[in-house]
Amino acid sequence: MKEVTDIMKKVGLFGIGLWALTEEKIQEITDDLVEDGELKKEEGKKFVREVIDEQKKQKEEIESKITNKVQETFKKADVATKEELHELKDIIKELNRKIDKMTGSEEEEKEEEEEEKEADL
């Protein structure tokens, strides 16, 4: 009984990017191997399961690498995170409150402006 990894190597599944194959294509390759006598039917079923498992593993590894690269790129670009933006918004709100408190509220300013307009008339 041949090892599944040996069979995958033989048909070049590692070289063409296992993650890119559809389950249908994997089944087709397996059926061809069974037809050619390279695999028994039971081995073929096992082969399909193992190839699909390996495919999932490769996909997760690729996604992880892409995620890590994207995060690394954002760090290098010195882009603000959502948390940092929320912190800045909170700081701005607090500063506006302090400014309003120091200068009087907006309502007081409007009243003063209206009084000045009435005095000018």
C-alpha cells in the first residue's frame, strides 16, 4: 500500500498548489489513479480525505501568512488603529468640553451675540 503523500507527490499535487484544487478535481485525479491501478478503491477514498485535509491546512497557512503580512504592512505604514482613532475622538470631545467650560457654553455665546445685535439696532 502506497503512502498518500507519495501519491500526491507523484501526481504533482504539491507543486501545483493543492489549495487551488477543487474537491471535484481531486476526485477526478483519484478516479484516474484507481482506473490506472495506482490505487485501490479504499485507498482512493482515504486519498481524497487526506488531500482535502491537506488542502484545508495549506489554505489556513496561506491565509495566516497573508494576514500577518497585511498587519506588518500597516504597522510599517504607521496607520492609526480603530482603537487609536476612538481614543483621539474621546480626547477631542473632552477638550471641547473643557474649552466650552472655560469660555462659557455655546448657549451663553449665542445669547451674548443676540444682545450685541439688539444693542446695535
